[in-house]
Amino acid sequence: MRSLPPWAAVLLLCAAATPAFLVSDYRLFQLTMVVVYSVAILGLALVTGFNGQISLGHGAFYAVGAYVTAILMSLYDVPYWATLPVSAVVCAAIGFLVGLPALRLGGLYLALTTFALAVATPQLLKYHLFEGWTGGVQGIVVFKPDPPFGLPLSADQWLYLFTLAVGAVMFLVAANLVRGRIGLAVRAIRDHSLAAEATGIDVALCKTRTFAASAMFTGIAGSLGAIAVGFVAPDSFTVFLSITLFVGLVVGGVASVAGPVFGGFFIAFLPNIAEEVSKAAPGAIYGVILIAFMYLLPSGVAGGLGSLLRRVVRRPA
Amino acid sequence: MTEFLHQVLSGIASGGIYASVALALVMIFQATHHVNFAQGEMAMFSTYIALALIQAGVPYWGAFAITVAASMVIGAAIQRVLLTPMAGSPVLASVGVFIGLLLIFNSVAGWLFTYQLKQFPSPFEGPPVLGGFVTRHDLGSTAVTLAVLSLVYTFFRFTNLGLAMRASAYNPASSRLMGIRVDRMLSLGWGLAAAIGAVAGMMIAPVVFLDPNMMSGVLLYAFAGALLGGISNPLGAVAGGFAIGVIENLAGAYLVGNELKLTLALVIIVVVLTVKPAGLFGKSVVSRV
Amino acid sequence: MYRRTLLAAAGPLATFGILGRAGPAAAQAPGVTATEIKIGQTEAYSGPASAYGAIGRGLVAFFKRVNDQGGIAGRRINFISVDDGYLPPKTVEQTRRLVEQEGVSFMLNGLGTPPNTAVQRYLNQKKVPQLFVATGADKWANPKEFPWTMGWQPSYRTEAQIYAKYILQNKPDGKIAILYQNDDFGKDYLAGLRDVLGDKYDRMVVKAVSYEVTDPTIDSQAVTMQGSGADVLVTAATPKFAAQIIRKIYDLNWKPLHLLTDVSLSVAAVINPAGPERAVGMIAAAYLKEATDPALANDPGMNEWRAFMKEYMPDADVTDSNYPYAYGVGVTTMQVLKQCDGDFSRENIMKQAANLKNLEVATLLPGIVVNTSPTNFHPIQQMQLQRWNGTRWELFGSVIEGAGS
């Protein structure tokens, strides 16, 4: 896996920031959501792509992150940026707890257990005992932050840049994780868990920690999403969200750090494209396009681009 | 006490719904080692086909038979056309295809048949029995589910074809060497699963009423039932389905209230699988290093 | 090398900059030109609430007819209805697109409480009318805090209050069981019953059970409620579950006084699938005319609606109660636009929406009219009780005025 040279990464970041000064607030909102989804999918990539543990319930972590931010901002007046570290800690803790029983489950069973988690999430959010915090079925309205220091930016511009900055940090952390020794252990477990154990890797601890890390990533994405959308409610976090994140993962590229970005674009924009094509059955168009992607690019966009690059850039023998 | 009995009976009735869909999931898993997330939507679509036939004047059992046959063909065709080319692709890409299928079936059903609720006839009409807590349809559909179960069980356990199918799923390479047409087994597996799903749909629709989103609630409980009983074991899956129905009912009525039923399903799944990862009746597969 | 990268990056950026930061010129009447008025709607065309997509389709056809008949003040109506799948984040995205990119004049009849809540603050901040939202939640009538948001249909809470009053009058010693959907819709009914029953609530309500939209059946809930010994049942359920409960209580041979939410009184969607003979004696509050009611065979309002359906939606299922609803919303909207008298600024549209006086609408029951004022954002507050006699809904009593919260 070739890593991006630092100058290229900086350039990419600058390029990604320029829309803040070029496009309308509405488009910026959409791009902000692309970043949010990318980070969410990145979390999923860590546990599913790199560690081989299939999770169909990451929407639950996204929801937790979103609600943590919403509750802190609305009930306790915590500034938006300060909610992120709290959200990270809470989601990592929950991810660790979820990861514990997940250890004993493999493949299919884990997939279906996480699916059950995703289905149960809205009901949990509505539970009357928590209503005082979660707002129950009515949800919580989150006020969009204004740019700090009186900068001459619109709220949407500032939010996009803020989200982009946080997203960049998350991607940097992920890239380092994946390329380092931890990443090697994580991938070894995915490829051959028995052999990995034989080499001295504590498979159980590593798997649980990966789950925790991935929950943290997706949770932070949820927090950013809550700020951008301005509203959280149980209906925002149905099982459909978990499925959508999963779709973003397989389309973008499962075991790739760059893949989630493509995935984010896909899930942010494809429903609109599908609706343009067919008002009557947009879901069918979405399904057809999804299947086409799976056909043509079974390793996702990142995988496809990767093999293209390999064919084009021939290494010296 | 009577209320308790009623809850149990009513749980068995809903459990029958989950059990019938769980059977389809077991079939597809035994044949392909994949779980088709679109199974529920395909079953729903088959039910609409049946309704169209009945509304066109075809008598019930005729429509039933035609629908089962048609579903078999559709299932096999989907496997042949869509999934064979995916054979070499990563597992997750197949899951992507299943999700795509789920969206397509759901959306097309809504477009063709509208989202309006529709009534689906039951072949077991008549006054309720057992003091009104079990309807004839509940009894009839449970009988149908058990009949399908025995067919599936016999098929896998006692026929060569069933053995060949299971072998193809476990070890395609060796199976080919034994002379088994693996691709045919896969198509057959999909066809049978679709057929079982169609039967399940036609037994469920009279109870829950037919609309494109009919199966979305059922699927989770059916999965839970199949997992609990052991996804490789038709008997276990059916038992799991019935068990889930009863547990959900009792828990909802007496323990946690309806506001936490789904959470309870999740907890049950986690607890059972932590204690017995292959399911209550499943066999643990030991892999050698 | 750097330049090439920059140039390469400029391409995709340019495609995003279609609208650029220049922004549309602030028009006096945004969304309105000399030839058209743009109206936006977010609707649930996909997802769990997709049955209500028929409302959107009905409105699209309605405005098509308006245009065919010459439009209003020389302008045609450009009605843009988009899918949000009942997902609040999607609603936010689509609403922003309609307001900021399409530049609509106002938002009309958006479906669902969570979706509308998600965009309520945004629309009020931007001073875009959020008219006639398609939900009966009580909170839309709050002109002090949200002067740009208005509901249309009678609130669920009002309806529940009417049921509570009926129970107190006809079964004052009754033991009440409630089946409610575990969301804002269901919970509004609990609130409405509590409003009227007051301290009697805890004594009279022996069992209140909820269900989730994802529940396959409500059989267990039915058994629980019967077991509680209740002799009054209030059902706050959407069509699928209403049909199930009607059938189940018949099978259980339990005959409570059954009060049903108006959301599920459709003959085609609920009564027929459940079995018309099983629902005898059921009571519901209504405000819309029922399409299949034989007594309305010659009703001029319904004939007007039938003619419209025949010409503009020939393939639609005319028994779907969403269509008379959509027609009613459309008629109310056109009245607002008519009263604008050519001034289609958002302020004036909102002003006229809050200025409807005794408006009769073809698909509303006789005696029920639309009334709004700057302090009254409940356009429809009246309902009438009806009883199912086995073949049709029979209205009884007189039109009742609700009070809202």
C-alpha cells in the first residue's frame, strides 16, 4: 500500500477546502455530509475491511455520537467542538463493550448480531426512561454554530471547513493506524486469525480494540453529522443508515483508507441521481446502480483505481 | 393463567411466521453459505404475484402452485445471471448485490402494486378454534410450515441431491472433483429458497396484510430464530423461530413491555450466541490448523 | 507538477460551483417570476411511510389541473415534490435544495413530524412559509415562536380529546385500553386523552400498550389488553395495524367500545382488509369525506373530486383516502394564493394563510370549514363522529370543535 507523500496530502486538503469559497451554502452542506459519511465509513472500514469483522450495525455508533453531541449542546450548553472528544470516548467505550461478545461470533453471526443492534437502536432511543435526555420521539434540535472570532464566513462555510479539518485528522489517524504495527496485526487477524495468534498477537484484545476504534470514528462522524443537519431523532437512525454505510464501504473500497471518500460521495449523491432517473421507483435505480458497481468494481472504487494504477505505472523489474 | 396461555398461543402463531422465513434462510445458507438479505423482499414479491393470479380468477391452490414454481424459476435465474459472475469476488461484494436486490424488489413492488394495504386470502377460512385464541389460519399455516420443514429436512438428510448441495457449499472444489455440478446446485438452492420464501409469504400475508414493507419487520425475527436454532439446521431454525415468537410475546407482555422488544431480541441473540456460538441445535465446525 | 494538480482539481470543483457564491439576486417575491410560482414539498415516496406518497402524487396532479385551467394571476405553478424517505437528515438536504437551489416560494404539506421538526427552525429563520404540514402533531400551531409554520389537519391531540369527551359522556365508568404507535403520532393521543380525563386518567386507563412500526403483528398487545378487562379501546394506529387489531379483537370475541383514529378509517385500506362485518360499531372522528361512501354518490364536492381523479389520475386507486386529503390541501392552497391578489411575497402568502375565513373545501365534511387567524394556526379544528354499520360510515351527532393544546 503506497502512502501519499506529505506534499500531495497537503495539496489534496487545500483543494478540498477551496469549495468553501466557490460554491453555494447548499452545496457546502452536501459536501459537509460527504465528509461526515466518509469518516463514518472509515470507521466501518477499520473493523470490516481491515479486521474482517462484518458489522451491519454501525449506524448505532453514529447515532450514539450524534445524540451525545446533541444532548451536550442542548442540555448542557457545551460548545460544539468540545462535544467531539466526549463523543469519541463514549463511542469507543460502547464499541469496546459491543466488541466483547463479538469476539465469540464470526462472520455471519456477527453480521446478524450487529444487524439486530441496528434495528433495536431507534427503539432504545425512544425509550421513555431516557426521554429526559433524548427528547424521545420528538428528538433534539441542534443549533448550528457561528464562525468563531467573527470571521467573515457563513455558518455553512465555517462548518464545512471545520468538518473537513476534523475529517482530515481522522483520516490521518486511520492511515497511521493501518500502516503501523497495529494495522499489521489487525490485517493479520483478518487474513488468518489462527496464524496471527500463533505469532503472538493477542487476537481477542486486538479485535475488541479495533471495534472500539471503529466505533469512535463512526461516532465522531455522527457528532459532526448532528451539527451539520441540526436535528437528531430516532427516525434519523434506522437500520437503513447501517445498510447505507455498508453500501458506502463496499462501493468505495473495503480495505482502503481512500475508499471511504468515494463511498461517502456515493451514498450522499446517488439517491438524488436515482430520483432524477425514476420518480416512480428510485430505490430500484439505486439497487441497479449498486449491483453494477459490485460487478464492475468488486473491490470498490479504490480497489479498481488501485489495479488501474498498478497496470499503468509499471514498476522496474 | 389464561392470559398467559393466550400469549403463548399467540406467540406460537407469530413464531410460525418467523419459522417459515427462517426455513428459507436456512435453505439458502445450506446451498450457498451466504445469507440472502433480499429473501424477505423476494417472498413479498412472490406473494404479490400470487395475488395478481387470484384476482385474475385463478383458484387459490392453482395460484399457489404457479407462484411457487415461478418463484423457483426467478430464484434460480437470479443466481445464474447475477451471482455466478460474482463467484470470484470478495464476500462483501455479494452482500452488496443482495442489498441491491432488496432495494430493487421493494421499489418495483411499490411501483407496480402501490403502497396501499391489500388483503390476501387464506385457504384456511372458518370460525376460530380453541376459544378464539388460535385461528384456523394459524393452525393451517403452522401445518404448512411443518410440512415444508419435513420436506427440507428429508431433502438434506436423506437424498443424494441434498447431500450434493451441501457438499457444493462446503467445498466446491472437491465437489467438482466428485462429479457434482456445483453451479447447478447453487441455482437449485436459490430456486428452492425462493420457493420456500413464496410459501412463507403466502402464509404470512393473510395475517399481516400485504404491502411492499410487509417483510421488513419479520426479517430480523426470522434471522434471530434461524441463528438461535442454528443456521445450518432446518429443524433448529424452525424451533428457533417458534421460540422467538413465544419469547417476544411473553417478554413484551410481562417483562420489559413493548417498548423494548427489539432490544430484547438483540440481547437474546447475544446471550445465546455467546454461550453457544453455533446456535442451540447447530453443530460447531471444528477447523484444523 | 503542482500546477497540473491544481488544474486537475479545478475541473471537478467547477462542476460544483454551478451556483457559485454569487447567490441568486434577492427577489421581492422569491420563487415567483412573471410566469411561474415555485412551490416545494418533501414527501415520503420511499421507506416505511411510502403509503403517504400518494398525497404527493395527488398534489402534483392537482397543480397540473390548476395550470391547465390557466394558473393563478397569469402564472403557472411549478410544484416540485421530492422524496425524503421519512428520514430527517434527508429532509434537511432536500428542503435546503428546494429553498436555496430551486428557490421555491414556500414549502407545502411536508410529510411527518420528525422531518418537519428537522427543518422548522431553518425555514423560520429564512422566513420561508412552511405551510399546511402533513401531520396532526399539535405543535405546528405556534405562531409566537414559529410564525412561518402552519399545520392543516385537525391535530391528533384534538381528536383524542373528542374521544375522551365521548367516553365520559357515554361510558363514564368505562375501563380504557389504548393501543398506540410508539412515536409522536401515538403519543399525541395519550396526551389528548389525558387532557380531558385529567385525574380520572389513571383510574380509567387500565392498559396502554405500544407497538413499533417494525412489529409484524400486534396480536400480543391485543391479548394483553383483553386480559386487562377493558371495555373501551382507543386505537392510535396506522392502517396496517388498525386492520390487524380490528380483526384480532373480533377473533378474540372481545367487544369493547372501539374508538379509531381518523388516520385509519379508510374503507379500502383498513375496513375491507379487516373485514367489514368485523368492524361493526366502531367509532371514528372524521373531517374528510370518504370516497366509497354511497351516501356521497351525488355529492357535488365529491363529484368535483371524482371528475378530477378521472381526468388527471385515471390509473390511481380512488379508494385511497390520501387523494381526497391531497385535494383538500390543494384547494386550501389555491385559496391562499387567490387572496394574495398578485402579491406573492412570502410575507403576504403567510399573512393570507393566517387569514382564511370559513373556507369550504370540496372534500371536507359538510359543516367543517377552514379557519385561521394570526393567533389561530389550526386551519381545521372540527370533526364529526361516525359509526361503522357494516357497510358504511354513518355520521352522527353534530360537528364538534376541538381545542388543541
